[in-house]
Amino acid sequence: MSVGTQQTTRPCPRCGAGIGGDERFTVWCAACDWNVDPAGPRKEPRRLERMRRELARRHGEKLHADVVSGGDLRARRDASALLALVIALAVHGLTAVVAAGGIWCLVHGWGGWLMLPGLLLSLLAWILRPRPAKLPDNAPVLYRADAPALFALIDEVAAAAGTRGVDAVVIDDLLNASVHTYGVRGRRMLMLGMPYWEILTPQQRVALLGHELGHYSNGDVRHHTVLGSAYASLITWAYCFAPDEDPDPADAALQLLSSLLLLGPYWLVTGVLLLLDRLTLRAAQRAEYLADRMSAHVGSTEAAVGLTDRMLVTDSAEGVLVREANRAALTGPSGYRGAEDRADELWERLTAHMASVPDSEYERQRRVAALRGHSVDATHPPTHLRRVGLLAGERLPAAVVVEADRADRIAAELAEVRRLVGRRIIRDGPSFEG
């Protein structure tokens, strides 16, 4: 399916240099950066997230010097990691104290006024309890028998990365991918966004798998069960105590009083969370750079660099998904009834659009990333620095190569879930979390 370009040529209003480009994308001047970032930096919805991103940016810039100089980035256990583990255990200890307090109130105040605080404390302890992740129940899950060619590729990439493969692959509708452990036995799952998989070349998909599995082989501290569950508890505390940043004028007095009462606990929890970030962020970002190196080793430097470029234009891919969902909504019930037939067309439109993204748009996004400090989330190093780090090292060939027939077999195994996810996007619209 072809995508028509809409070329334009004009003088730059700032420096007068001739500028041109595809009007489907932002037209900008490479000579003076006029209109390179018309939208400006995106404001994070919560104060905590903004602080964590700023901390991640500063750490990423400091660590970048080690990356480009070829320094030793191997993960190491140090005093910071030990202190972070102590804090995580203290967080779980506080949860245990809350649970014990709730049980004591229920036992000693049965039938009296202590029942209410006992129930509240018990409920809070239940919400904050450390618990292993589980497989999602709202997304297709593939096991080895369902997709032998895909799992064979994952196993080959894992062997090249010096680790083992995964036990399950969860296919969702995000433009992202990640690895997690689930269950009490610590099994591994790969969360694979179908839109993300679709916009990558076969070799970029190998690089993606190498990056994700590299988190296991490189000892990423934030994949530690104790630390990960402590983060989840602290983020839940912060969410519960967070003051409303957009209060309703009708209840302004009540919301002001509520915010004042919650301000102390909120900043206490935020401080502990930021301390954990500071203690673990360098190790976590080191793990991201190591995972990028593994991505280049397994899929090739060229594919790994291409993967980081794709990260920069995911907003453009999201736009395609939104337009397709809106088109179905505007056609009414008949559009939703035809979702199954239009699912394959959705992916064709997406891949055709991404293939038509001009080099000038990639360059603009790289410059915007340098201005904004673009990163995948609040813990990743800036994407443009990750790209520079890959290019600074030795150009590596692919340790794992996907031939055309192998790619076809994997595509056939994913065909059904591809249609399922496509229908969901057309009916409900794409998801942007994660």
C-alpha cells in the first residue's frame, strides 16, 4: 500500500535558507533549527514523574562519557545497591507493620471502635503487599507450542546474550517491549507490542530481542524482585497521597485542606522514592547501555541504531493507529463490524507509513531529542545519547540473522494474534502507556 508524499519548498523565515520536505511531517530548517520543535517539551502529568525524568537525564549525561570512551560498564554490586536493598526491605517492613497493626485492632477491638482503623489498615496493607507479577488476562499469551519458530529465535538470541529464553510471550497493543518475571517461581515473560514489532525490520526485531534479554544477562538491579516490589509499593503510596494538581473550583476549600494534610506524607514518600532512584539509577542506566551493546552484538550495530531511530518516531506511528480507529468510529456500527476485515489493512497502512518517513524527519527528531532529553520513560537514558553510544563503538555484524523463510514462519505464527490486536485497536483505539 503506497503512501503519497506532499512535497513543499520555501525559504526559511528566520535565515532565508531554502527548506523543503514532506508536508505530512513538520517542515523545518536544518541550517538554523527554525520550527524544529514546534510543540515544545511535553509536560509530565505529575510532579514526581517530572523530577524522576530530570534525575534520569542528569545521570544519563554523566554516564554517556563512559560509554563513548569505551569504559567498563559491567554491572557491579556497590554500597549504593546495598543501601537501596536495605531501603526496599524497610518499605516492606513498614507494610508488615501496617498489616500487624490492622490485625491487632481487629483482634483487640472486635465489635468496638477499633474495628474501623483495623479494617482500613488491613485494606491498605493488602493493597501495598509485595506480590509477584502475573500474566495479564487482557492480552493474548503465546507459549512454545503456539509459536515454535518465534521461541526458537528467542532462544537463539538468548544464547548469544549469555542467558536463557522466556517462558511466555504476551502480545499487546503498545509501541513498546519489555521483559518481566511472573509467578512465585520467577518465570520470564516478554511483553511484545504488536505495533512496535510491525514497524521494525526483521534484523531490528533481533536487535530488540537482544536488548530485552540483555537485561537478564547484565544483572539489571531493577529487575530484582525485592527492589521492584518496593518501587511498586512506594508509587502506590505516592499516588494515594498526591495532591490534586487541577482542583475543582467548587470544592477548592476542601481540596486545599486535604492537600495540606497529605502534603507531608506525600513528600516523605516522594523523598524515599527519589532516594531509591538516585541509588539505583546509575546502575539501571548502565544496564540500558549494556543492553544496547547486547542489541548491537546480537542484531548488528546497524540494526541497533535503526531501533533507536524507530523509538524517536513512535508518535508518528501512534498517529496512524489513532486515525484508523477514528475512521472506524466515524463510520458507525458498520465500521466496528468490519474490524476483522480491516485489521490486516491497519498493519499495511502502518508499515507503509513508517516506510515513507523521510530522513529529514528522523534528523529532526534526533535534534528534538537532544533539546528535550527524550527518553523511553523516566528511568531510561536519553535516546539520542544511546544512539551516539552505539555509533561510538566498533561496528558489529549480526550474531543472529533472520532469513526470509524464517521471518515468514514467525509471521504465520503471529498472524492470528496480529488480527486480534488489530481488531482491538480499531474498536477501542491504541494504548499509549508503557
